[in-house]
Amino acid sequence: MPGQLNLGLVAVAFISPQNHPILVRALSGSPEDLLKYHYIAHTSLDVIEERIAAAPKAPPESYLGFLYALEEVVVYGYVTPLKLKIVLALALSDAVVRDADVTAIFKALHWAYYRSAANPFLKLHAPLDAPNEHVLEVGSPQWTSFRRRVDDVARAAGAMPVDS
């Protein structure tokens, strides 16, 4: 496919401002990998919080860049202005990964989340006394369009086709 990136994207995680996982999507298709990518998403939160705390009082840059490497993956981070955290896990390889390519994927994923959360017909499962908690139930039917958009971004990034 022309214009397709091949970065070796293996997982994507969306984490709420309250550090709750919204969606962790393993793109390898192996169910046992999902737990590993949950672990990677949670451990990346520590690095993200350190980077945000170390930044001057000015708003931190959205793209946090390379966070760390673990086993056969490298992890990159991104924080939206509303503190939604997006974590990418790429397969560790000798190929050069350009920041511009990773930033483009993050922006596409951020747009996918924005498009899904901005749906006026989407019911957020949050109690009335928790106005900041906007996490959807991941298995809910309303979340299907978001998973589909994330899968579309993954396909454009050269990841293997994902099971729906």
C-alpha cells in the first residue's frame, strides 16, 4: 500500500487522566500478549509522570518521545492537552524510527479518540458525582467505532491486520 509506514507497531494503549486504562489493544492477535501490554502501559505511566513533573511550569509538549525499551519492544508516549495518555509499543529492530512518523501515528490516534468521545450520542458510564471520570466500558458496543478507528490507524502504520 503506498504511503504505508512500517514501524512494527505491536500495541496501543489509551490511559485516562486518572491513570485508568481506557483501551489496550494488542495488535499481534495473541491473547497472552494482552497482559504483557497492560504491564507495559502501566509501567510507562511512571515514566510519563516523571517527564511531566520534570517539565517547567509551561504546558508539557504532547509528544514525549522514547520512554524505555523492554524485552523486544520500545515504548513511546504522548499526552493530550486534557491529560489523556497514549502509549505505543513498537517492535525492537535495527531500523531507524523517525520521530515524525511516530508523531503522525500519535496524532492520528488522538484524532480517533477525539472523534469517538465527541459523539453526542455516546453515553459515558460515569456516576453523576464524578464529573472528571469519562472512561467508557471497553467492552461496550459504543466503543466499537473507537476500536475500529484505532485498528485503521494500526493498519496504516503497517501493523498486521487486527481481529475485530
